[in-house]
Amino acid sequence: MNDRLRSILHTAWNKPRHFFFWLTMIGLLGFIVIAVCMMAGQTSLLTTAGMHALVTVLAFAALGCILGVAVGIPCFILAWIPPVRRLLVWLLGRRWLALGCLITLVALFYAIEDWRGRHAWQSFKCEREAKGERFDWASLAPPPVPKEQNFFETPLWDDLHFVQTNGTTVWSDTNWSGHLIFSISGPQRENLPSTGSWLKAQHVDLVAWQEFYRGSNNLFAAEDPAQQAFRRRYGLDTASAPLPRPIPTRSPPTNYFAVAKQPQAPAADVLLALSRFNGNRQLLIAAAARPQARFWINYDAGFAAVLPHLWRLKGASQYLALHANAALKAGDRETALEDMKLLFRLMEAVRSEPIVISHLVRIAMLQIALQPVWEGLADRQWTEADLGVLENELGELDFMSDYHLGMRNERAMEVWLMDYLRKGGIQGLIGLNEITGQLFTPHGEFEQFLGKATFPLIPAGWFDQNKLTFCLIHEKYLLPLVDKDRRVVQPAAVRQSESIVGKQGWRPYDMFSRLLLLDMFSRMVPHGMTGAAEEFALGQAYADLARVACALERYRLANGRFPDMLDALAPKFIAKLPHDVINGQPLKYRRTDEGQFVLYSVGSNETDDGGAVSLNKEGKPNWHEGDWVWRYPAR
């Protein structure tokens, strides 16, 4: 019996077909056992604190089983071919020598790849840093400012203080997200009236807003559990108000916004409703007097950095814009101008942040702020002095330079990410999944399990090579899209760069660049990283159109009509005429038969459409088609 067993083992150890058959069977059986344990939920027990080492060992065992099956099946098939079988017999007879050679080759491969990657990255980094470039994200952070001079170190932002360490954020006020500093809707977030659209030459409908504030949207039952949550969240008082119309409740409903007993003029009723936040508006005026601004972003946290102030800034912009529009309609031009100054101060407060999303929010805030600018120009309410203030504020906006600041930050963040993944392995990737909303793979439990073995096998040099790939893509295809000196963005170049970047493959040296630039940023940044250039161009075009519109109104106030050509504006009414950011040519302009004018950029399609605005299916302006236009309705 022992002789027979030894014979079987000798055959299985030395005969190629038998050896690779059993290698395949053992690998397959081991993989099935590990997979069954996974499906039975054993992984949740093994991934608890203190068990990571065991999980890693099992992950390597699973990977070894997969490799055994992957090698065993083709070798078993090839072993039936006599010449190949003889070669396999020779190798099995010298298996330890062959294994030693294989280990040596693998070690040599890792050594070479690590050296090549480190050398390529360090050479590139040193050369570019000598020219003034920076690749450390924390070094791009704006410098600290004295607390007493900081716009954000004021009561409106105190609840947003946090400390972020080791991926954990500890808030000074855990209910910060429930605080409303400014709001035009209150608890009601749906079916809001339109705030107007200067892009479509449409005024804000203050009558609709008056009805909104005087209607049941402004009411809730105090004893209803869901509404009690609203009370606590929004800090409502206990005073009740007469009902415009009865609604079924268990106690008298309460007004969120103040309402006059009898309807007033629409603008007056809207201002009365918005007076709920007058105290915070005064606090904002006081904060705006502080000369500097720096929010306490933890730049060392990379992708995990939290930016809670951005949504609050945008909400404040919506409030101030509606308040300014209502003040203009009520004839209170001084209050409206004060609101405009606050709007521009909010945009300025985050200008130094080297983060693309911060500047995209600023562009959105600018679009909101331009509605009252447009309303006052369309109704001819701004004075010469007011227009000078508005034009000066608009002239301070330089989204061309802001694009380069933001994109250099994104480049540094990608470099940070490679170091983060190299140190954190699959756990780092899982952590980024939680931070970015499942933008990264692997998503499944089993993929994460195998990743514990596969991630450590990635040569360190490949991470360095991916850093180099990121930086070269930025240098060749992203940063040149915006010429900040000539103040030009060419959509054709954007589309060409998008095509080139889109061809990134899954090679080891650029696998992460594809994952980030194509898969991740296409979801995090509208229209992807290349499309961000057109977003910034759009913001600059908005600011330039509004500046010229202010100069045109100053000319009309002085001469009783708009000029025949834009050249008549400089230098008396505007120091220098901005050009079209798309092609570097003069902005398009013509007077209309109604005594108005049409002012526009040729837009992303680089075609003069005669001042026509393209709309999408939802009736919103489609800035990829048509022109970017500033015009007024016929008087």
C-alpha cells in the first residue's frame, strides 16, 4: 500500500499531465472553499479590528489558487503535445532551479520598474519645480490670515468649525447642516417660483413670490411630528398667524416667513418675508468689512477635504439676489446696491481656494448675482455712481487665472492620491469610495478581498509613472486650454484634448489617469476635466458682458441713447473693452429698432448665430449651442 501511494505521489510530482491536473484541482478546491467562506459572511468577522493580517493571508491564498488554476489548465492541455511534454518534464526535473530563476526575474523586474518610475518622476519634478511649479497640494493652500481679519471667523460660520484627523471629521456643532443662515424657500423646497433668467431676458416674477409667501407653502402644523422637526431645524417661534386658506391640522399652523395682514405691493411683501434673515444680513455686512478670507479647509486630507461653506455661500447668494431684486422694484436702490456688494464679497471670499469646485461654485454665484444687475439695467434704475461700482466689481473677476490655480491644484491632488493609494492599498481605495460616493472600484466585498493581495503586488514605480502621466496630461492638454495672458479659450482645442485624453488606455503607467480623468472627474466636475475650461470661459464671458452692459448704460445716461459701436465706450465709460474669450475678437454688438441693443459672444460653437440663444428640452439655455447673449426686452 505504501509503495502504491509513493508511486502515485511520484507520478503526480514528476509527470506533467498529473502534476498540472492536481495543481488545477487543488487551486480550484482552495478557491471554492475561500469563496464559500466569503458568501457565508465570514469576511465580516475577519475584517474586524486586529484581523487584517489574517485577511491578507487568506487573500494571498485565494490569489495563489487563482494563479494555480490559470497556470495548471493551459499546461495540462499542452502536456499532451510530445515536444511540449518533454520540455515540461525537463522543467519539473529542475523545478527548484526554475523557481529560483523565476523569483530572481520577478525581483529584478520590481527593482527595475521601481527605479525607472522613481527616476522618471523625480527628474520631471525637479525640472518643473526649478521653473516654479509645485506638486504638493498643501503648499498650494492659501496662507493663514489673522483671525480678527478673517471673513469666515464671524458668527455666520462658527458652526462650521471642524477638526479633521486620520480621515475622521469632528464638528464643533454636529447639527451644522440643519442651520439655515439664509433661505428664500424655508421648509418648502419644491415648486419654487422662478427667480428670473437674464440669460433668456426674463424678469423675476415677484407676484409669484408674493403668492408663494402668502400661500400655504409658508405654513405648517406645530404638533405634527414631521413639522416639529422642521420647527427645531429652522428655529421657528411659537406665534401663529391667520390662514390664507384652511388646512387640516391638529393645532394652528405657523408662518415661517412674516406676512402682512393684507396684501401689499409684491416687492413689499417679498421684502417683508425675507426680513426674517435681516439679522444675519447685518452680520454678513459686518463680516464683509474684514479684509481677508480663508476657510479652515484641511488641505492635508486630499480628496477627503470637506467644503461645507460652499453650499452656504450659494444659498446666501440666492437670498441676496432676490432681496436686491425686490429692493429695486420697491425703489430702494441703496439697499439693492448693498446686496450687490455683499454678493461680490461672497465670491471673493473663496477666490484664493485652489480647488476647481470652489471656482465652479463662484461661477454659479456670479450667474445668480447678475440677475439683479440685469434687472436694474433693463429697468434703467442704476445711477452713474452705481454702475461705476458694479463695473469695478465685475472687472476684478479673472476666471482665466482662476482656472490655472484650480487645475494646478487638481494636478497636485492627483499626485497626492498616488502616494495615498501606495500607502493605503485597497483600504485606501475603499476609503476613497466612501469619500467620493462610490466613484472608485472595487465595489463588491469579494473584489475588495482579492484587492488585499493584488494591490501590494503593484510595483511602487508604477505609482510614480502614473504621477508623471497625470502631470504630462495637465501640461500638454489641460493647462494650455486657457490662455490666461491672451484671455482666450478655444473650444476646438478643448474637443481635441478631450479626444486625446479619452484615448487613455489601461496600461500600467496610465491606468489611474484613466480612472480619475475619465471615470471620476466626469462625474465630479461637469463635462469632465477638459470641459472645465469651457465652464471657466463661460464665467468670464458672463462677467465681461455685464461690464460692457454697465458701460453702455453709462453712455446712454450721458448721451440719451446707446452708441452705434462699442468703440465709443473706451476709455471714458470703460477703461478697456474686453474681447470675446472664445476667439479673441471684439464682442458682437448691434442696436435694435426698439432702442435697445444685443451684446453677445459667439459661444462654444464658435459660430455667430446673430445673438440667438439656444435652449435645451427643459427650456434652459444650452451654452454648447447658440450665442452667449446679453439683451433686454422691448420697452
